[in-house]
Amino acid sequence: MMKRFLILLALGCSLQLSAQILPPDFLCVTNDTLVWTAPNNTCGAFNAYLIFASQQPDGPYNILVSINNVSQTSYYHAGAAGSTWYYYLLSDYNCPGQPALSSDTLDNRIPDPGPIRYVSVVNGDEVEIRWDLSPSPEVYAYVISRNTAAGTTIIDTVFGGANVYVDANAAPDEGPETYFVTALDRCGNKSLVTAPHTTLFVTAGAIDPCTQSLTLDWNAYQNWPGGVDRYEILVGQDGQAPVVWDTVPGAMLTYVFDQADDGVDYCFVVRAVEAGSGISAVSNTVCQTATVVQPLRQLVLLNATVNAAGGADVRWLWAPDNAQLTGASLQRAINTVDFNDVAPLPTAIPLAADNNAPDNTAPVADRQLFFRIQTTDACGETLNSNVVGLVHLTGQALDGNKNQLLWTPFSHSLADSIRYELYRQSVGAPVRLTDSGVLTFEDLIDISQPDQTQACYYVEAVAQIQLPDGINRTVVSRSNVVCLEQAAKLFVPNAFSPDGINRIFRPLYQFGSPQFYQMVIYDRWGGQIFESNAIENGWDGAKEGRPLPQGVYLYHIKLVQSGGQVIEKKGSVLLVR
């Protein structure tokens, strides 16, 4: 259809634009009858109403009829014969020099519809319907219909140029509501019914207390020209307005919300968004209060270290404090896989955030040990912490008055950097020997210092730990203690003279104090002559107080150092008289 704005009639007078000749108000065409209302022109005498017609919207237009009755307001076009015709009207008045305006151009078809743009739930239980205005100029109202149990029912008529309506009597929270909009002209002609639009209706399953989840389902939003680009999932918590939580593609009609927290009131809304235009439609709101089994959301083994009792201390963090646990245990292994329970841990609510537990049965001196925490919640779900492995220190005394120390790395999956400090214990404060990232060290012993002949060592691993929440911590893990003893220097003389200068036969012990000592003297036939269990007690060349004759005698000396090293010497000694 088209609108013709201005037609100038040459009435044989000069053109003056001081006034205009109004056309009839062309209302509509019904059953090939044109209907109008008379204009109010006072500039001169009425001559006729001129009706122009064409079968093409762009013309050419010819005068179909001239109506000389000023009171006539309709005309039946008998020649329309079921074809499409286009019409406009002019008023012919005796008003020299004044232009005549044309009416709207109307056709003899029913009005074009105004397609629905969206139907959307508003104010909780009302529905807003918005549509495009019909391009047919004869449309003066829109009829709104809704599907009901009795069928499609007209619920209201909207007049004027309005293109939005709110249905306050809808029940979109009980089920989908379907709407139709038809355009209406003053002759009672209605457009074809537009493609219906149906509100989104979302339902929510019960919140699973163990998975902390529920499933949302909704019907597809249909009859958008561009189709649905996406569905937005809006979530509100504890009375707050729902905000966009997630989106799913336009082909999906279900969503699993798996972040429910115990005691929180959740409200869910689904919003459809049309592809290309961005026009959206909102569903009803569905709400639930979550009652869930609160799981652990953080379980971090912070550190493991050898304690003063020769066992291990394990420190861990867990949260939240209301996690519902049915069991927790400290576990130990000789590798990173085969863990066994060591001790149960308390699980009463509220849980302490920072915790420490000893394992005084841990054989820390034997080998490297690994620890973790394992929990089981009220839903039977098992959660393991990260694994932390102790530093295990070993060593040996080398010739040249050196002690060699070696240790395993500190094992911690959250460590950003690790350095090692090796200490030698002393009478005063421990002596730090090295501070580096290496795993071995040789300590040169000063044998003139009694506390160095048997030296004890330990390693401290200093690690920077980054927790899952981004917080950095420094932890210090101490190794087992290793004590090393330099081999004693035992010198045995090959002769002595009870009546001379060297009167007592005994070995010379360079340093240290033996844990066990035994010296046995034999005659050459193997008979025992003398025995001593103290290194300071030597043989004076007598047997049971009776001096023995000059000759060669046999000896067997055995010495065990405090560190367990065994020194044995066998040989002969000459007794000189």
C-alpha cells in the first residue's frame, strides 16, 4: 500500500498555498465497497468526490468515478471482480488556486498483520505482548487473543498507534501462555492471524543434596524470524535480582545448575535472545531453597616435617567449616600411590581451618615417607589432598676426615621454589653448612674437636607454596637426623717391656669413645692369658699376678664405636724381659 500526499488540481486559477482542500477521510474497503467520511472544506462550493483506481500500487491511476452527492460516504466498485485494486480519494471544491490533498491509498484486501515481536513474563505473573505496527494505513486497532481451555479467546483490543499490551490476567507461572495479534480496520476487516508466540515456561527439579545441583527445563521459544540465538540462565540468591549466570545455545532446552549452597534461596529465570536483533523474552521465575550436603571445597596438605619425637607432624587446611564429613584420616606411604591410614582425624562441625596432627610411629629414619589427607563426606564422596613427601637424609663418613650427606627432594605439588639448609648439631646453636638447591654436601671434620668426631645433621627444606586461593605461604620441612662418626685410629704396639719404659701393652685410640671394647691375650698354644673391657686397662705381662717369660704372645682387639662402626685387630706382640 502507499500514501499519496499531495495532488494539485488545475482549476483554471492561479496557485495560492494559503489553504488546502481536504480529501475525504478514507476509512477502509470492505467487500469492494469504499467507505469514507466527509471532509470539512469551507473554501467554496462542493463539486464532487473523485475516486482514483489502479491495479498496481504505483499506478497509473485513473478516475474511477466522480460522486456529486456531498453526503455520500461509500461506493461499491462493481468491476473489482475479485482482483486487487488500489484507491485514493480527492475532494473537488470550487476553491480557485487552492491545492487538493489526496487521501491515503488503500487496497481492497484485508489489512496486513503486525507480527508479534515477543511475549515476555513481567511483574512475576503478567505477560507483556509487543508487536510491529501494521503497514496498512486503514488499521486503527489490534485484537489480542490468548489460548485458553475453551480455545482461542479475545482478551482485549488496543486502539490507536499502541503496539504493546500487558495481560494482567495471565498465569505464566503455571504453564506456557500462547498469544495471537490481528490488525483491525474501521470496516471490521481483520488481518490474517500472526504466527503465535508462547511464553517461556521453566521448571526446576529438586536440588540434589549430594551433587548440589538441579535441572532446569523449558519450552522452545518459537516463531522469531531469526530464530533463537541463545538462552541466558539468570540466577538470583537470597532475594537479589537474578543476573546472568550462564548461557546455552538456542537448540538447548535444559541446564544443570550445580553450584547450590546449603540454606541459600535460589530463583531462576530463562531469557531467550533472538538471533540478529537481540530482542529477548523472559520466562516465569522458579525458586527453591537449597538443602545440600556441604562438601569440602578446599583440602590442602600444607606441610609435613619430622618432629622432635622422631616422628612426623602433618599440617593441613580445609574449608568450609560446615562441611559434613563422615570420616577423615591421615595417610602414609613409601611412594606417591600406595597410601594406608595412619590415624583418624576429627570431623566435628565447625571444622578448624588450620590443623596439625602427629604421626609418631612414622619410620622417618628408614626412608623417604609421603603423606596425604583423605576425607569422606555424607554423600560417600572421597576427596584426597595433595601429597607431601619428607626430606630423607643419609650420609657416610669418608676417609680424609669428611662426612658425605645426601638427601631426597622435598616433594610438594604446590611448591613454587625450594631451597635446602643443611645443619650440623653442636653444643651450642646448630651450624648451617649450606643454603642452596643442591641435594648433597661434604662436611670436612676437625678431629681435634671432640663434638665433630661424632657429628649429627639434619636438613630443612624451605618452600614457597601457592595455595589454590592465590595466597602464598612459606613452609619449612625438617628431615630426619643422621649421626656420622669418623673411624677411630687404633694403633697397636708390636712389643713392650714390663721392666722397661713401655710397661703396659694396650692400643692407642686417637679420638672418640668406644661403645664396646674387648682385648684378649693368648699364649702361643691358644690359651687365654688376659682380658680387658676398658681401653685404659692394658696387659702388664703377667697372668694372675705371676710374670710370664719373654716371648711372643697373640692378641685379639675388638672395638665398636658409638655410631656402630666395628674395628678389629689381630696380631702378635713381643714381651721383652
